[in-house]
Amino acid sequence: MKTFDYLLAESPEQAAAAATEPTTRFIAGGTNLLDLMKLQVETPARLVDVSRLDLAQIVERDDGGLTIGAMVPNSDLAADPRVISRYPVLSRALLAGATGQLRNKASTGGNLLQRTRCYYFYDVATPCNKRDPGSGCSAIGGVNRILAVLGTSDQCIATHPSDMAVAMRALDATVVTVNADGGSNRIAIGDFHRLPGETPHIDTVLEQGELITHVELPAPPAGRQAYRKVRDRASYAFALVSVAGVVDVQDGRIASAALAFGGLAHKPWRDTAVEAALIGQAPTASVFNAAADALVAEARGFGDNDFKIPLARRTLAAALHELTGVE
């Protein structure tokens, strides 16, 4: 690990103003950043510590939703009675991630910003456009079993690793930030993460020095909620495929559906065509198959990860059976 300057921030505005240089990083729990620094994937010249900021509360909103501080630990968020009762998909997604020890340290804001677990991104001896723009993508044609099949580009096929962010996407969360000028910004979760395109090293729409302060959840949606994660082992494994779903069935037909997917793309994936295939239909296996067809219509495997395409179909179908109560 290389040497760096350190600043303990006393306010969000001070933290943002201190992080305007591209060699500066925010640090909270450090559950991802410290690993990256040890491997010299990240070599910041300065760390701005935001862990002591007064952003660790979960507050009721007038619309029945919740405002979640960026410093709320994952374990606290998963265990909050309001989250368990109103947003069980979020609680289940959080508990499906990492380990208890890591969840105790990992923050809400940091979870949204964690970086890909692509093998080549972590190996500084190999080309990686996400780590070193323009160097190439070793995963295309390499070992790519855990990587993306949707929204990829010729520059990158990395996946976003978060479970929490997938549930947040299904719940239509909003990310609230403060920037280096002291102004605030509100970003819909669907716009927050980026697909790789020609610039895979840019993960989000945040500007340099822009700090997440809160995440807002709207009023709890109608219907059942579920989170289903398929992984190589029962704990401390990232999703091969995951589904966060909210489905409301009224009078024998699907009145509304919100479905987000992890393990398949560079960002939590949500496709309106999948939901459109369900809304207004009776919940049957053939309807679920039509939704699965829409999900993988433009999917592309790269060899080792070809299995993810049929796995995504089966995982979506299983989640829909759970969400609708269809045997």
C-alpha cells in the first residue's frame, strides 16, 4: 500500500470540498477500498474519512417512505423493523451479501459505490480497461464465468457486485448527494450507475468530490416482495444471478411489477419489457416464460458465462412463482 494523506471530515460539505482532486477518495467502512489499495488497484494520494459524519440515521418520510443516511451500516439497515416490514426485499438482499462482520462495517453509500469483482480488474499484471483505460479487456476471451451477459460493450463485461443496489433499483430509490460547491443533487437509482460503453472506468454519474449523503425510499409498494440469489456457495459469494421483485396481483391478474437483476450487467439491471410482459396478465408459467424471453432477448455470453442466460430465465421464473403464489 502506498502512502497517502488523511483527513477526518467534520461535515459533508467539508468532505466534498476536500475531494476535488481525482487522486482523492472517500472512505467509510473501507470494506472494498482497502482491499483495492492493498493490491494497488487504487492508489489515492488522499483519503477523506466520512465515517464520523452524522449520516447514520433512518428517518420516516411524510409519504410513508424512509430516508437512509449514507453511513447506516448494512447490518443496521437489514435489521431495522421498518425495513423488515415495509421493504423485506431490501432486508433480504442485504442479508444475502458478504458476512456478518462485513455488514457491520459496510455503509449504505459505500455499498452503492463498490467496484466489480472481475478477476482481471484485481490483477494489476493484466490488461483491464476499467482499471487502466485503453489497455484492453482480458475477460473477453479469458476467464469470464462470473461476468456480464447484458449491457456489455467491446471494452468491458464486468458486473456490479451489490445485492443492496439491486433491491434499491426495484424499489425506485433516490440517491441524494452534496457536491464540492455545497449544492445538493437527487439522482434516481436507475440513472446512478452506468453501463460500460466506451468508458468502463467510470462506474457512476457522480462528479469528482460528490458525496452520497442519503438514500430515499418512496412509500412501500403494493404486493409481495422477494429477493432470490443464485451463487456458488451459501455465504460470502457474489451473485451469478439475482432477482429483486415486487409484484402485485389483483383479481387474478398482475396489476404491477418491478423486477431488478444482479449478476448480469455492469449495473443493477431493470428492463421495462420484462415488466410489460407481466402486467395485465394472469400469473401462469407461459406468462413467466414470456417475461424471461424479454429478459434475455439481447443477452450475449462470452464462453464461460454462457450458462448465465438459461440460469437467468430459471431464476426469474422461480422468483415469479414466489411473488405471485403460483405453484
